[in-house]
Amino acid sequence: MRRLALLMVVAGAVLAPATPAFAHGGDIPGATAYRTAVAATTLDGVKARMVEAGARVELTNDTGRSVEILGYAGEPYLDVRPDGTWQNVNSPASYVNETLTFEAIPPANADPTAPPSWRKISDSTTVRWHDQRTQWLSGDRPPQAVADPSREHRLRDWSVPLRTQTTTYEIRGTLDWEPPPVAWMWWAGAALAGLAAAALAHRWPRSLRAIALIAGLAPLSYAVLRALDGETPAPVLILAGLLGLAAVYRHPPFFLALSGAVVALFGGFNETRIFFAAVTPTVGPSGIARLAVTLALGLGAGLALTGVLRMRAAVPATEPAPATTV
């Protein structure tokens, strides 16, 4: 129990996300075919990147002065100041950007020609927001992708204007469509990993610790990749990893079956949507995230199967009743 508690503390410290300002609640795609990337910012001291699988722009202001993010009509939308982030409630973007559908209807006071009315939304000098200039807004697949779905297509270059006093700058980026991965290969990999884990644990019981270690680290690694992309991972994902690591130290058959099932379900099966889309809600190459989910699914299932087989082996065989003679 002490080891498990220590693991929970360490995982919490590693996975605890930063607390930037959020211009709105918004939503996060689980995985997508559209890769949105920041290419450059033209203002020194301002850093920008796409987070949450490209759902939001994240801007950090290290200039020591006010930097305004302009809305769709060129009006002040957000103001990242040295003392925090402020939002202009008279900007239509403050309402349109609430979700990735950009379908919210601004109230009557939202007039881009009106003087700004600022409200403070955070003490942070980092802010995240949805921005339709960075997104593919149509529900239909791009014509280029329909014509040739086998390769990547550049859809457009985009820019988000910034302003300090009267000088304008830009965040510049790109929007691409990418074909989906070959999903069956990842499913096959998970099945092979599960069978191999069960076979190894049966043939060499000491290998169980290594299998449990990798199975536990897989969902935790995936959670870290998601946290680094700006998302707070689901608690069950972290719990699955911790149960897998706990099985390294103690692995009676029932706990082995339970922990393996939790790893396979919550660390693996629940995240298999990333097998079907090119862009995952993680940092780094998407293949690394898919590998983590594949290992969690396969090795977790292998641990669960091993636990079930050991429980069955531990049940004494029932002796047949002696025959009665007349």
C-alpha cells in the first residue's frame, strides 16, 4: 500500500497540468484527421503552439507588456497583460469561440465596433482559445482528400493577428488533412502482445514482473503525452497504470486478473479511437501514443488471462463420488 500511495503521489506531480487561462470551456476532439500547427510568431517574447489535438491555440506572453489577440473583425478579443489575461465581452469572438462548432449566437452587446469592455479571466500570462481561423469548418471531407485519400494535403496557411499598442503582429500556421492509419495493424499488435504475455507468464513465471511493469507504464505514458498536449488525462487512465504497476509487487491471481482487466479496458480499449485517425491528442509522433495504447490493451489482457488461468489452476479438482454397489 505504501508503494501504491507513493506511485499515486508521483503520478499526480508529473501529470498535474499547468493552469493557463481558458477563454471558454470548449471541447476537445479525441482524434482527428486535421493537423493544425504553428509555424512562427512575428513578435519576440510571444510563444504559441496548438494544443488538445489542434483544438486550441495556446499563447504565452513573456514580453512584459500587453499583447492583444484580435477577433474576426479586427476588434480586441483577448489581452494578455503582465498581471493576467483579460477578455473583451463586447467581442463577438468571446461567444463564437465557446465550442469547436463556432455556432454560438453572440448577445446584442457583442459589437466589434464598440469600445472594449474587459473582464479578467485569469492571473496567468498563458491563454488558450478556440479559433476558427485555424480550423476546417466544413463537416465534409476536403475535396483534395476525396480526390486522393491516400496522402497528406495542405489545405491552407492561416494567421491570427496580434497587437501591441498600434503595432500588429501575427501567429502563422498551417492546416493539413492526413489519411488515417491502418487500424487493423494496431488491433493485431494488441492481440499478439496479449497472447505473447500470457504465454511468457505461463512458461516463465518470473517474466510476470516485467510484463506488469510495461503494462502499467503504458497508460501512464499515454497520460503524460496527453498532459503535455494541454489536456487533463482521465483519472481512470492514471488509475489503470497504477494498478498495473502495483501488480509488479503483488500479483495473487485475483488481483492480477483485476488489474489486467482495468489496464486493458481503461488504458487500452477506451482509447482505441486513436487507431482510426491520423492526429492524436498527444505531443510527439502519433505512433508513440498508439503503441502505448496497443501495449496497454494487449498486455493488460494478457495479465487478466494469466490471473484467470491461475485461479482456475488453484481450484482443486472435484473427485467423483464413489460408485455404490447393491
